Amino acid sequence: MLQQIKTILLKWYSQNQRELPWRTTKDPYFIWLSEIILQQTRVQQGLSYYQLFTEKFPTIFDLANADEQTVLNTWQGLGYYSRARNLHATSRIIVHQYKGVFPSSFEEIKSLKGIGNYTAAAISSFAFDLPYAVVDGNVYRVLSRVFDEDSPIDSSAGQKLFQNLANNLLNTSFPANHNQAIMEFGALQCVPVNPNCDICVLNQHCLGRQNNRINVLPVKEKKTKVSKVQIDYSIHFDENKILLRKRLGKGIWQHLYEFPHCIDMPKDPPVFSETHLLSHQKLTLNYYRNVNNTIAFEENGLEWVNIKDLESYPKPKPIQSFIDNYLDELNSEN
DNA sequence: AAGGCGGGGCG
DNA sequence: CGCCCAGCCTT
């Protein structure tokens, strides 16, 4: 089973690979350069920058001799500028500590700035033919689908699992081509959305396809995304305590009531802030009391929504059931 | 374990 | 136009 998949991948790669400049070299300097550029960057966009860098800094000494500002200028437009700073810093480390010779062991490579697990495995295999399996976004996708593995790729357990899976699948006779093959396969054939499985060379081996789960793989658990919320409240309070508030407007749980932890209002206003925690949700509020004893409200909060927690956390409710439940809780405590 | 980092592509 | 992508470093 594994052996067949390895063979199919290599054969597919030999017939379908794109011609890319960093694939025709074994020079670790150029391979490193390309890998740093290609982190979070599509091939199409990275190509021109790769050409720019190799022309402007043909050797690692040229890069190390340059000002950081010059490197940053050359990087301009690529984004994630810490990559450029790390690139430059690492060039100086290699020149000064390794006499300009790129280190050739996985551990040494990984210890360099800006090089993590993926990039260390990539350089180790591409430049030095060392048997380290790469796991990038493409590999997560291919492996999760072929093996119908729904372990979340953004959990540490899932990452371990997929690294092990990749290690097991690694063709140790051809680590460089194997790694290129599986990533290219993910980039061209096993694409994120609507892959054409009918023409896929792995479709007879693909458990995800067999179980009709291609469109839900790979699984991510942390859907935590940041979105600005525009939440208006009507506040119901009793003496100096906020009793309930009703969520107005069009955010989640609109028109439902929630319990703001009975915060003591400041005696002498103007502004104070408080962090309100609802497990899945963090909201910073600024509010103050007006002279006419109504609450004016000001919020610039960010809302963090974790879809997983959303299911389990008690949601705000329509007012009557909210109050009923609250009274029940109070009674059961006493 | 979780958040920040920047662009571009896509529906 | 909003949503999605994804490796590394920092906290």
C-alpha cells in the first residue's frame, strides 16, 4: 500500500512537475533562499523575488555584506518582513560561524534563524539528500485525504501524527524527489477546493475519496478568527449593578440577553474598562454612567469566536428563560 | 498553546 | 469585498 503510493507519487512528479529555477540546483544557499521566500508565498509570486535575490546577492557573502535595509528593500512587497531580517541574520551567522559553508546536518540547519521543522527538512533533503520528510500545507492536505485522517492539523497532536505519517511514507531512497513530489501533487492535483479526483492517479488508494470526505479534509479545529463586532446593548441594571444586557444589532445572538457578571459600576465615572470572558469570547468594554442614570456605552472590542466552544457554551437566551434559569441556579446554590 | 506577521487569489 | 491561505517566532 505505502510502497504503491510512493511509486505513484514519484512517477506522477516526473511527468507533471513544473520547471522551477530552484529545482535545478543542489546549492544549499539557493535552496535556502527559495524556501524562505516560498514560506507563505505562492510560487507565482515568489519567482520574481527569487530571481531578484539571486542576481543581487549571488553568494551568501554578498547577502551577509549587505545592509539589513538593502535586504528589506529587496524584500519589499513580499510581506512577513521578519523573514527578510532572519534571512539576513542567518547569512551573517553562516559567514562568521560556518566560514560561509552552509551547515549540512538537520539539527544545525534547524537551529538557524527563520528555519523551523519544515524548512530544515526541505533543505536537508533537497541539498543534502538527507531522509527528512517535509510537512507543509500541501502535505497536510494530501495525507489527510489519502488516509482519511481527520486529526486537526492545527493541534499539536495532529501535527505529530501527520509528521509520523509523512516519515512513514518518505521514500528514503529518493528523499529529495519524494518531498518535491508530494508537495507538487498537493499544489497541482490535490488542491484545496474541488480537486478533480476523477483524473487523480491516487484515486484508487484514497480513503478520503472512498469515504466521500474530500471536501472536509484536512480538518482544522481552531477556527478562531478575529472579527470586529458591532454590538449595541440595552442595559438593565439595579442600583450599581448591571443585571442583564440585551444584545442588539446584527452580531451573533442578536436580541438575546446575557449576564455581564454583575459588575460594580464606578461611582465617579468617566471611563473604566473590564474584560468580559465567555470562554469562547473576549470582549473589552468601555462604559460610563451618565448623569441621568442611564448607561452610555462605548465599545471597540474584538470578538474571538472558537466554533468548537460555541456549541458547548451556554448561549445568551431570550429574557424569560434566562431569568428563570438564573433563579434556578441561585436556588440550587442556596 | 495561542497570536502576530502581509501579501495575493478566489468566489 | 470579505474570506482564505500557512511556517516561524514570540509570548
